[in-house]
Amino acid sequence: GEKVEQHESTLSVREGDSAVINCTYTDTASSYFPWYKQEAGKSLHFVIDIRSNVDRKQSQRLIVLLDKKAKRFSLHITATQPEDSAIYFCAASMEGQGGSAKLIFGEGTKLTVSS
Amino acid sequence: EAAVTQSPRNKVAVTGGKVTLSCNQTNNHNNMYWYRQDTGHGLRLIHYSYGAGSTEKGDIPDGYKASRPSQENFSLILELATPSQTSVYFCASGDAVFFGKGTRLTVV
């Protein structure tokens, strides 16, 4: 089955710098790649996604890049702020029965932004 | 925004006991999921559902059952709880996957 690897388990940056979190996936059939943020002691919430029909998507300070040939996607956070500190999870979906998505998650990257 | 409500939020169970974790969503989503989160493993999919009456095995279904009696409700059942099932459990719904706040389960 699909496997998603998140390459950085921890990442530390200074406020104002950019942070990049990289993920790879194994199944070429995967077509949907969301990212989630989990603050300490809290649940996950969706932050941005990208579908396989595009290779770049931006939402304010968040940019997602998708390289289908390399089966790699990445989250770029520009102009980081202390409140960006959290665990970030990437995920990939395999289309299942009836077109429903079964999301497989990476192991998470703990991002620390220091001021 | 989609509302996904889990109950209980915290649970201590004894080994061999039965545990039921409940999840309710109010946005009429077809898909619902149960994940567990453990340090070093990220989120792992236990069971999921495409709609009322449907349950599917995820990646780690052993020791768990699921029930989807209605569009709104999706339960995770541990018939014989074991200490290895101590974890934080998240329910989620919808294609973009809206998460509940989690249930911290401790099996002693």
C-alpha cells in the first residue's frame, strides 16, 4: 500500500526565515496531498492542499510544491512567525471504492520558530 | 466549519474490558475515519467508512471494530482492550478530513 515519508522529524528556524518540510510517497495513483498543523496538545487542522493536476499552490505564506515524477511534495512557510511552531503532517490519498479518499499520513515534522 | 465531536475525551480502561469511542459529525459527510496517534508513528488509519452501514479496514484494524449506524455517527470498539491500545484516538470526517479533538485512552 501507499507509504508517505516525512523527511524532517524536527526543524528549527529563526523568525522571518522560511521553513521547508519535505514528503515523499510511493503510489503513483495518489492524487491529493493535504497538509495539517497540530499545535501542542490539540487536534489537527487542515492548512493547505494540492491536487495532482497542478504543481504549485499558494495560500498567503504557505506554498505547496508537487513533483509527480519524483513522487515528492513539500510545504514552504515563508516569513515564519512564532505561532507557526507546531507539528506539521503531510498526507496522500489513494482513491478507494466509490472515489472516496483514504488518507495516509507522514510521521510529522516538529517546527520550532524562535524569535 | 465542519463539527466533529468525540466522546469521551479521556478514558481509563482495564485490560480485557470493552471500550467504545464515539464520534458524531454534523456536516453530512459521507466519509469518516478513525486514527490513532503515537509518538514515532504519526497517524495510523484503523477503520473508515463511506456512509451509513459501511465499515472498511484501515492499515491497523486488528483488535478494533467499527460501527456506522447512521450518517452522523461512527464508533470505534475495543472488545478486549490491551495496554498496547493506549493512545490518542482521532475521528475525522469529510474529504478534506476535519478532525475531532481526540480521545486519550489509557488501558491499565
